[in-house]
Amino acid sequence: VPVVAVVGRPNVGKSTLVNRIIGRRQAVVEDVPGVTRDRVPYDAQWNGRRFTVVDTGGWEPDAKDRAAAIAKQAELAVQTADVVVFVVDVSVGATDVDEAAVKMLRRSHKPVILVANKADNQNLEMEAVSLWSLGLGEPHPISALHGRGSGDLLDDILSALPDPPPIVEDGPRGPRRVALVGRPNVGKSSLLNRVSKEERAVVDSVAGTTVDPVDSLVEMDGEVWQFVDTAGLRKRVNQASGTEYYASLRTAGAVEAAEVAVVLLDAAEPISEQDQRVLTQVVEAGRALVIAFNKWDLVDADRRFYLDKEIDRELKRIPWAIRVNISAKTGRAVDKLAPALRRALASWEQRIPTGALNQWLTALTQATPHPVRGGRAPRILFATQAGVAPPRFVLFTTGPLDAGYQRFVERKLREEFGFEGSPVEISVKPRK
Ligand code: GDP
């Protein structure tokens, strides 16, 4: 695991920055001059990359006694680090001690990221420019206390880390994996037959991939797709005879193996509890979702009216699902399936740049702050996207958020950035 050492004079806000990086209040909060501290390592993670942050005591290279001991610790931390984050207090500017520290950092030949901390407002942020004089490259103005700029700093720390060990992949990425699920008789085999007939069923395996014999490769819209666990569908076994329990196990397996699920609903029938369970399976597994209303050829104006109402009522919790109205029987709109799958997968893998995310969030929370509860209103300090497939966000806050407010944030996040066809996970990390 790569190591990031945070060094700087006493009182420049190293520990606050470390807290910010690790997302909790565990590090010592103040660095009181003269208080000896050993190097303290913490586990940290950013954008799925793990690293260790080492908090050091205040660094006074030329100081005597205890301060000298701290300096020694800091030097050790630098020596063992992959990247050094050198923190300067921008409200004070570069001091002699900072200059002396720079010399030592140079000798270490480690990549150094210069942080101009306490840039709590725009004026102070401008001040950061003066720190170019230290000769350590571009200063990163941040406010460790308020979170300002910390996301971008973390992005830069990550890019300074040594390359992660390569992920061993056998050849090019295989075709997109699709689960075709839905209750018995909804038209799964008919749809699979339709797309295999209309488009071209791909019999031989695609270069560089191994396809499970229970899967089907089908070309749709110029792209090969892997429909997972379709053996039962191909054999046209009578699924109605299987118990629902086994059907649901089968669905779970297919959904787990897939990146995106097509949930087939019978447009001619009311949306049933069993349909809801299949939808829930997909959402809880965190897979991209396309809802295909099949048997559209049976839908007349009357049914259409009731269906709209049913959709409003029954699919309220997943307004983001992409919907297509198809008929496996007539072939109606079956060509809409591949574009819908692509759109859902793009959302599923979408990554929002930290800067854009936090700019949006700041505007949102300023316009609509969290309601006051018991005399206090928790604040969202900043947000990070912890991962993709599905997109996962972490909100760092001053306290727990109301479920309603969290839903509001998710709704606004979707309004701003899309994510049609993909679940989005939002977790809250209240500062202790
Ligand atoms: P599965 O159990 O989900 O695989 O469903 P099947 O594909 O076996 O279809 C069940 C029944 O619905 C069969 O009688 C199909 O002919 C019929 N069916 C499937 N798709 C459509 C459609 O789009 N329109 C109509 N009218 N019938 C369909």
C-alpha cells in the first residue's frame, strides 16, 4: 500500500487535513508546538485506491530537544513515504522554517505536493500564488477545515502515487453481460428468440473471451451482447412449472452475473408483486436496469390509460429506470433495446469529477440547506464518488441526515448528472 506523509510546521493544519483525507475525526486535532508525536499511520481510500496517510508532528528542522525529535520523526516519515504532502499556512505565508524544510524535502527526492492550507476564502486562495516561490511547483489552495479544495488535492495525490499493480486481464473486455429476467410467461424466451433471429445469433465465441455454455451471444445494433444464463430459455422449458423460489434463485444468479438487467413486464397485465420482487433484486444487486414492457401489441388505449397510472404508482421508487415498450411477437421496438442498454451502462459507469460534484453540492446546500432538527442542521461538508458500477457517493457531514433530505440530494444529483438506468448509492459519513 503506498504511503503519503503529511508534513509541515506546527499549527499549519496537518491533522485537520489528515482527518479530511481519512474522513473521520481520529487524528489529533491540534498540533501544539512542542508536543511530541510519533508518526501515526491511517488507512485511507480515494476513488477506490487505498493508501496509508502518515500524520507527523510539527516540523522544525533546526529546533532543539523535543522539537528536534519531532523533526526526526517527520524526516523518517518522508523517507518512508511515496508522496509527501507539504502543508504551509497560507494566512501566514512561507516562513524561514518552511524554506528550511523545502531544502530537506529536495534532498529526499520524493514527489512533493505543496498545500496552501487555511485558504478559507477567495482572497486567501489568491494568496496561494505567492507560494510558487518555494520552488515546489503549483500550490494547492485548500481549506482542510471546511473541505474546500480537498477533493482535487486527493485527485492529485493519487496521480502522484506509484502506479498500482496492473490488474491481470485476459485479453480485451468481453461483451456486455445482460440478464433477461421476469416472471414466467412474460415473454423472455420469445424475446431472446426474436433478437437471435432478427439480428444474428453469434454462435462462435468472441475472440479473447470464454462464454459460459449456458449463455447466449447475440448481436444487436452492431454489437455482441452476452445474455447470461439463458440455457433454460433456449430449451423453452416450461418455467411456469418451477416454483417461484427456484425462479427467484435463478434470477438472482443471472442478475449477479450480469452488468445490466432487462426486466420484462407484461404490458397487458397489472404489475404484480412477483414483478416487484424481480425489480428489487436488480436494484439491490446494484445492476443497471432497463424495463421492457412486452406484449405491447396487446395494449389498447384503455389499457394504456391504466398502465400509465400503474407505472406512476408501482414504479415510483425507480423513476430512473429506462423503459421501452416492445413486442417480442411482432418485433415492435425491439431495436430500441440495445440503445437503452448502452445508455444504462454508460450511467452505471459514469464518474463525476470531484470539482464539479462539490460545486454542484455547495450550490444545492446553500439554496436548500438541511432542515433544522432539535436546534441544529447538519451540514454536508463535501462529497466524493467512491466508485462506479454502480456509482457510489459518500457525503461527509457534520451529523446524520434526514432520510427525506438524503432522498432530495439523490433526486437533485440525478437531475444534474443523469444516471438514467442506473441505481446510485449514497452513504453519509457524519464527522464524529
Ligand atoms: P417466458 O416464460 O418469459 O420465457 O415467456 P415466453 O417467451 O415463453 O412467452 C409466454 C407466452 O407469451 C407465449 O405464449 C408467447 O407467445 C407470448 N408472448 C411473448 N411475447 C409476446 C408479445 O410481445 N405479444 C404477445 N401477444 N404475446 C407474446
